[in-house]
Amino acid sequence: MRDEFSFIKSITPTNRFQQQLTIGIGDDAAVYKTSAATEQVVCVDAMVEGIHFRRDTLSPFQIGRKALAINISDLAAMGANPMYYLVTIAVSESWSEHELQDIYAGMNELAELYKMDLIGGDTVSSKDQLVLSVTAIGNVREGHALKRSSAKPGDVLFVTGPIGKSAAGLELLQQKEKDNSFTDVERSCIRAHQEPEPQISSGTYLASLGKRIALNDVSDGLSSEAMELAEASNVQIVVDQEKLHPILPDLQDVDHSQKLHWLLNGGEDFQLIGTTSEETFAQLQKSGSITLFDIGFVRAGNASVIMKSANVETLLAKGGYNHFS
Amino acid sequence: MRDEFSFIKSITPTNRFQQQLTIGIGDDAAVYKTSAATEQVVCVDAMVEGIHFRRDTLSPFQIGRKALAINISDLAAMGANPMYYLVTIAVSESWSEHELQDIYAGMNELAELYKMDLIGGDTVSSKDQLVLSVTAIGNVREGHALKRSSAKPGDVLFVTGPIGKSAAGLELLQQKEKDNSFTDVERSCIRAHQEPEPQISSGTYLASLGKRIALNDVSDGLSSEAMELAEASNVQIVVDQEKLHPILPDLQDVDHSQKLHWLLNGGEDFQLIGTTSEETFAQLQKSGSITLFDIGFVRAGNASVIMKSANVETLLAKGGYNHFS
């Protein structure tokens, strides 16, 4: 790809969703108005070829879609409405212009769904791996952002949906040829890996209640995400193994222990994990507005995550876990 | 560098400048309030090792400082006040943890100067080159952002300071050994390359006036930056060669044509280039609040940039120039 100018034109959306956007792509910076009584919510997350994705398991369209999904998921975990995004792409000549356009088309699919405007970016050369860094901006009603630090002893631990499906899907893709025939459940896992759905409606609904709710998104495994809640809130989080069945990948030929491993240590499911009082949780279940799975509870103790099975308790994670990737 | 957790702690600033920041680094996203009657200004720019910088001409501190400076310069070109920034760094094992901390220290130096808070980021592995992508956020009084599209025939073309010094400095660094003795002027050029100063005070002052002013920053050469103004405003911009003397690099042993080349085709000076009516320009000169150099004028015509010398006019740039780097 030699012509940056025409490439940028080709990937710049022609329609605008956000009325408050004063200046979009094409000047030194984008400019937008804000609404009274809202706060701005901003995050950035990057995907690197060979580390966060491989070209044989994600199409260019899916790479782009996922890079934006990761960031929308972070907004969901704050209870924010997505509004804008900016993209840095560092790309080598091994990627064709058509493939790059597909990457932007993948982002655009989600952007249209969530009414997000692409308001800026930078396209740079790299010698080797593709690096895709996305900044996402949303807003939330003032004081309503859902922090990780709000968990309290006595809370219910909940998730919004299945965890481990994405890791299962990746494993299936790596084991079998792409064109192999997959069962419907296998396909569902592969789709969870390739085209994850951020949980914006659940996040914004939870934020709208104005209740004390701790919230995080499951971008890494449940174990480390629960640990983030535990550390931020300085509480002990207990995962009840007997309650995990409805959220484990529903693959018949796979061992329970393997499914549990995917759930605890997989990643990229982009469901939400949170805690709230038993009272609020009961109200949420009664309202039926969103699906929540009760998978454990919070108690006082050093920041840590415990797996409880019958009468056996196992320490899952305690302080200083690392993922440098 | 193996321990992402402690690394992030080591580069996370402990103080906060912006009172309106509700949630800083450490949750899924940052949250901040906005002021009534302001608009948000957002941009992103990346630097790639081997393309935008080399380790033998910029220290890690200078790499970080420059990556933020580029973005602050974009805010300056809109007339915005810098407030927040987010950083994605894709880094290979050839960089030590100490060097990475120096990169953040370099950003931090400018951040302290401009009272910017680091509110988010992502640290990812790469196999090869370092990629540093910075998102900067500022604000501007509603309706006061300075666009590239405001130039009109009859305007004065101005810049805020010397152009081409950075390219001259890079050339000096590449020609001579680093420890060679440089003259004061040479040192000043090298400093312009290694530690450029974004022109925030000039940008915010120009925006505060509420006058019609077209503005851009000189991140590439003057030729292409003037062309951006010409295209956005659909006017012809005439650079008067006889007025360029005060803004050319002041190196005695260098040919005039070489200096002119640096000015027109160099880059990374981060001065501002703009146009405004003769009346406003005269008022600006009279007020003495900021330094502006008159280097030409705007006239009706197809979007293009012309160099005028005595009675000879040369076309410098017309449409569709490219820089894919």
C-alpha cells in the first residue's frame, strides 16, 4: 500500500452518528461537544499479530472487529455508552490494501451497531507484525460509572454469560482445519472467539440503576478478572464451582476439567463479571431486564480468589498475577 | 521486562493535575467530567522505531518526550488546552525496563509542563520494532477550535517560529559522531530535533481571540502543511521566498538551497502555520503577545502551494501528496 491519502479516504466513514461531533477526521484533531450531567469515559487497547491474534484463526475483518470489541467491552465494564473511536495501525507490506480495508470494515460493523464515529487515527509502517491500537470514548451519567472497587463482603458474584467459549473456539480452530465440519456448539465457540459481542446493553443497564455494583469485563480468564475486583475492593471472592455449569462451554466430548481451565484461564469472552448486594441482585433477577448468572459470593479477607467445591476451597489467584502480552 | 504489573505501577504518575478526573489509571477506562461551554479535542499519533526515530539519534527519554510532543502539537494546532493522554507501547525484549521507564519519564516531563494526566494505556509485546502510539485529549472554548479550512484569499500566511531546524539537527546527528563538538547553533538544531517544543501558548492564545484563523502544525515540511491548509480551504497559498530568511536554520556553513530544502521538506518542527486577515495579523503583531512571522499570502485559485521569488513562481505542491510512514 503506497497511497496513504486515498487509503485514509477509503476507510473514512461518510456518515456521522453523533450529533455532538463538531470536527471529525481531517484536521489536526477531532472536536466534540459534551452533554451536561455526563462524564467522559476513555480507554485504549491494542492487538499485536502473533501475540493476540494469528492470521490463520482470524480474518482481517475479524481482527478489526475484535480490536474495537475489546475497547467497547471496557466501556461496557464502566457502564458507558460508546460514542467515538480512534485507530493507530502499524502495518507491514505483507498486508494488502484490500486486507487493511477489511480490518476497518470489521471495526465499522461494530461501530454502526453502537453508533460510534471514527474520529481520528494514524497509519504507520512497520517491518514485521501488525499492531492495531484502538482508543474508545464513551459517556456515562455523572457519578454512575461502575468501578471495580465497589465490591463488599456479602455481595453476590455474577457474570452476564458463558466464559471460556472463546478459548474453546481458539482450540478448535487450531486443532482442526478451518473447513472441517463443526457441530453447532463448536461453531458457537468459534464465533465467540472470532466475533465476540461486547455487553454494552448489560453494562449501561447496570449503570442506569444507580446502585452499588462492582463491574469488570472478562478479557482475560475469570480467575484474573475476579482477582482485579478482589484487589480493587480489598475483598475475598469465592467462586462456587457447583454454580459454574450453566456458563461453561457446552462441548460434549470435552472433559469438565478442560472446560474449567478455559473458563478460569482462557480469555476474550468479553462477558461482564461483577458483584452487588443480595438485595440488588434479587431485584435484577426479578426484573428480567438482563441475564445474570450467580456464580459465587464476596467475603472479608485478604484480596484473593477462591474456588469452592463442596467443602474444599482452593486458592485460584493471589496478588501480583502477570500477563505481559 | 517480565513483570507488567510492577512496570505499570512504576510508570503511573502519583499526582493528578486535572481536578475533573474522576477515575484515573487502574479500572477498565478512565472517567472525567467536562466543563460547560467547552468542547473536547482528541488526536492520536504514533512513532515507530526505524521509521520515525532511531535509537542512535534519540535517547529513550527523547523518544517518549517526542511521542507526546507530536500529539500536544496537534492540540496546539486546534487551539486546545492539553489535559489527558493515553499510551500504547508495543515493545520487544531488546528494550530494557530501565529504557522503557525513561520513555515514560520523557512523556512525563512534558505532561508536567502542560498539566496533563496519564489516564490509560496498554503495554504489549512485539517481536521487533518499538511502536509508541499516544492519544491526547484537550479542550477548547465552544466554537473556538482553529480549523485548517478557514483560510481566505487576501489572508497573511504566518508561522510561529523557525522551520527546518529539526531536519538540520537530524542531519548533523547522522553526519557527526554524537560526542563531536557542535557549535551553539548546531546544538540548537539538534535540540529542535530531539526535544521539540509544541506551541501550546501560541495556539491557545490564537484560539482565545475568537477571530477567523486557519491553523495547522508543521509536523511534516512547510510545503505539505501549507498544502493541507490550501486543500482544506480550497485556496492558493503563496510562500514568499524573500520573507523566509528569519525562519531558516541559521547554520553558516550550509547552502541556502539546503536550508530551503529542510524548511520545505523536512519535518517535526512543531511550529504552527496559519493564515488570517491582514487586519487581524496587524493587531496580533501590534499586541506583541506572541511571535508571528509573515511568510506569504493567500489568493484565490485551485488548491495549491506556490513559491514566489522576485517575479518567478514555482509550484511546490498540488493535490495528493503522499507520506506513508
